[in-house]
Amino acid sequence: MPFDPALMADLAEELYVLHVSKAAQDPGVDALKLVIRTAKELYSHKQPDLFAGGLMIFSSIDDSVETGIDEPDRQFDSLADAAGWHELHTIRINEAGRFDAWAHGPAIADIQHLAIVYSYQPPDADLSTPSESIHYPGGSASVPNTNGYPSSFAAPTFWELEDAFDFYARRLAARSTCKFLKNVWAVDSDDRRLVLVNTPEVVFRESLTQYLRSTLRDAKSVRIREEQNASESHPVDIQVEWQMQTHLALIEVKWLGKCLNVAGTALARYAYSDARAREGMEQLIGYVDALYERLPDDDVLGYLVVFDARRWGVSDWEPAEITPINAWRYEHSEVTYDGLLDGRTDIRASPRIFLEPRVARP
Amino acid sequence: MHESVATFDALQLIALTSSAENGISESEVQTLAYVACILALFERHEVSTWGYGFSVTPDGAPFSSALSDATQTVCRLGWCVSDGRQMTITSNGITELKFQTALAPNRIRSRYLEGSAALALTMPLPAIAAALSDEPGLDRALRFGRVVRLFGDIALEKLVEQLTSLNEFLRWEDRDANDDDLLVPAAMWIELMSRSQAGEGGHPHAF
């Protein structure tokens, strides 16, 4: 079946690559590639959110045409050196392959008719993702960042699952930066992130699965358990297999805290405490042991991922006033597993992910 | 013939990703070579002219034994070095690649490999592999859960339908000579695959 023309038309409106191609053809696309390569390398030396005043990277579409901009404040042979300049705001890749740098560069409007420009603005207080755009002759297009990474051009990839978990916990889940996790909260009038939506486990699984699919290198498959098809062969929430290895990871996802009822009108009658995490660990141990019996030659590792949305003293929907101490009470409350993991090198408790409330810290 | 083109493809893809991605694994070489082959189909080449075939594992990853052998060859000959996970090109490899790129058949396929590798600038390598699982041939293999030869009749017909519609939408046959970069159709195609997975109204990935 051919692609839907309406879908292609919508997509064409969104894709900055197409806009650049239409505006500046191959020279524009070449300049775009150079700009993106530069951004990616620069971000490998200095994290995007450390560019507090923003960042701009541009490359001329035609080096033979004078841009008429001011001489650079500094010049660098390498991006590692450029990243070390505290005042860096704007970089141009010059025709000699060196990097011209400014503390306050030219305005985008003054150069985009002759160059491809990438602009980065750090997230403001209300947004958790940065604002990134590609500017080209005659227009601009935003750079999508649906996963909520520090930058779309600083998308992480990992060989090790535990490194992937660590990044996810710190950078995407803790503040619900990921687009999926934004929808896991029941929104009260002040959007304080105190209560979860009904059946939040669906969102947590989807968020983690999509993240692992786009970050784990050499993963042969990252499979999510279908609710309606839960079977003995795939009882865990997420299963990861790697290419050319007999390595297999089983991931069980649990959440702690309170959620709404099905109707969304009140708190559900149940709430989950750390006992739920211990139940999840027992389940995981059972799954791993069962899989060993079926696949004795495979290396199986089990991981329990706990999303912790516990708040102290929330008893209504919508919740009453909550003190900062109560909102943040469980931030450092680690779950103990009472000897369940003794002698088990095949079961890992990955970091409990404390989901931060939108309440000032105590 | 398939050994020499596979060797060139492996060397070229490793070179193209050596600095931006810090190297590439064998399975990632397979993925990008597959996408390059798709781009050749997009420009209406016959699949038989690619030089080697692909099959697909039950988990839906494209695989070519010729390409697998080639990735080992390029390391054995000192053109690439492997750290056990990913391969990067050596100075000897750069010299060899320069020589091989000058050969007429390789000049043509270079465009497709460059278009494929350029995707990795705008989309993480794992995301490219994940997006591919909805490609008709790979999808069919996933459904049947067994090793199948890719580009078989049914899957090829569906894939060609998709690529033809994309070709016509982009008016690719009428393009200017200066409007030749395959990153454009590669980006559109992989995003269409990615949205097929997410369902209608799925999220744009990167472009």
C-alpha cells in the first residue's frame, strides 16, 4: 500500500531537512549536516544545559559569498577548545574548517539568508525541554525533541542497560521530562504532581520501552508485554535481547504512590507503598528462575525499576494544601529487599526513580 | 562480486560513522547497509543490482552474510579496528577507501551509503533500527517468526509501492541536479516507518 499523501504532506511541513532542501538545495543540506555534526560534537564536550545564555551554530551555504558579519571574538582549532571558552554563544564553521566564535554573535535574521543556523535556548522554568530550531533562507523550523533529551542533538545511546537506566532516572523521569511521563500525572489546579492517573503502569512501561528502543545499541529487540496477551513465555513487563549474544534482560516495572479511580473523580481505593516494590522483586526472581529452566545457556539478568510517586498526607482528589516537607518526604526513602537479593548476582535493583513533585523544596 | 561490494559498503559505513558516532557495530552496519539498499530501490534500481542479498532473523533485523564476512575482513586487513563492540576506520582504511571510492561501481553506491549514514546525524542509531521493524519485508518476517529472505515477491511489491509514492510526492525524478541529497528521502521514509509504529498522529522523531 502506498504512503498516504496527506500524511506525507503533514510530515513535509514538520521536517526541517525538507525545508532546508527546498530553500537551499544540496549546498544547504551540506551546511545543515555540518552544523548538526558540530552541535553533536560540541555537546559531547559541554552539556547543552550549560549554555545558559543559549547557543547558535551556523555554516555558510556558499563560502564565496561574504556574510558581512563582524570578525569573531575568538578562533579555535577544535570544538573541545571552543567548549572550554566560558563566554561562548555563537560558532561558525569557517571555510578552513576552523571555528569562529563570538560571545554575542550576529542576529539570526542577519545571516539566515546566507547560512543554515541552529539555535538552542535552554528550557525556561515552565518547560522541561529546550527550544531548538533550524533557520534557513526564508524560514525556520523547530527541531523536535519528543523524548525530552537535553538537546535533540545530544540524544544519548548506551551499550549497557544500567547506564541507560541511570540516564533515564536522572534526566528524563525524575522531572517527568519525557513526553510520555508528562501524561502520567493527574492534573490538579496547581499541577503539583501529587497523584498519578489511573493505571499509570501503562505509561511507565511505554516511556521506558520507547526510551530503551532509541538508546540501547545493538539491542535486537525491546519488547513490551501486551496486557491482553500476558503469557508464561513473556510474563515480565519489558524484555530486552541483544544482537549476536545470548544475553537477555527481564525488566519488571512497579510504581508507588496514589492514583485516580477509573472515573477520574476520586483517589483509587488502593495505594502502593514499598511493600509493592518487594512484591515486584519476588515476582522478578520467579520470572528469572523460570526462564533459566527454559534457557539454561542464556545469560539472564533481572531488573526491577520502581517509579516512586509517594507523597505524605494526600488523601483527597483534588489534594488539599501540602507542605514541602510532606511533598518531598520520600525523596530519599530507598526500598529494602530484606535478604531477597542475597547471593543473587543475576538480579539488579536499578535506581528507585523518585518522581519529583512540583512543589518548592523544603 | 558480492564480496567486493560488501567490503566497500562495510568500509564506507564504518568510515562515515567513525567520528560522529565513535564507531559502529556489525549489526549497525547491517542496518545502515539495508537502508542504503532501500534508497537504491527508491531511485528505481532493481534489487538484484545491489550486489548481495539480505535475509532477516526472527527478531526482525536485516542480515547479510556477505556483509558480515566483510566486516570481519576489513578488521582483519587492518582497515578498521574493533574494541569488541564498535569499529572505527584506521589510516590504512582511509587510504584503501579513497582507492575503492574511485572505482566506478562504488561511486554510484556511495551516494546511497552516504544518505543512509547521514540519518545517524539526526536520529540515534538504535532508533533507526527500531523504526525499520515496520518496513514491509521486515514486518512480514516478524509476523511469521522465522528467517526469511528479504525482498521476496510480496514484501518487495509493498515496499516498491511505498517508495514509488514517496518518489512521486518528492517529485524526485524531476529534481534539479543540485538537489540530489538522499538524506531528504531517507529522512522522510524512516519517519514514515517510525510513525507507522506509533500509529496515526505519532510523534516526529528528529527531523
